[in-house]
Amino acid sequence: MKNKSLYKLMDGKGRVLIPKELRTASGMDYGDIVRLELANGRVSVQKVDIIEIGDQSPEAVEAYVRAAFKTMPDDTRLSLISDLTALLQQKKEG
């Protein structure tokens, strides 16, 4: 993709759609972890394969779990889904 500016409108929740051509060119796909940084008044978005050590924010942990889940074998994913469903059911009943 050529280096050209694209303009997008931010929605009421602060979201901006990254166009498919930019996601493809940067190797971003559904469920990938991205790091948002602010420097000199500019926001940058970068795909990352792993979260920085020490970042235990709920958002970082969720991103890590989602990324790990994508790489697991199907039988492991199904087992985790079953375990999580059981935990949610216990919470409802408890």
C-alpha cells in the first residue's frame, strides 16, 4: 500500500475502523493483540505477538488469553470452554 493519508470518523465510543487494506498490510487480523501508544500527541497502533512483561492490566491479560486461545488445539479449547461454562453455572447457582 502506498504511503497516503486516510481519514476516518471516530464514533461515539471512541472507536475508529482500521481499513482492511491497512490491516492486511500490517499483518493484523481478528483477535490479534495491538499496542496503542501516545507520543508527541500522536496515537500509534502496532500489532504485537506478546504483551510486555509486567503489564497485568485486565485488558492486557484478556488480550494474552485470547491470543493464546487462538493457538491451542481444538480439544484444549473445547476443554477450556467446558470448564468456563461450568464455572459460570456455579456462579449463577451460588
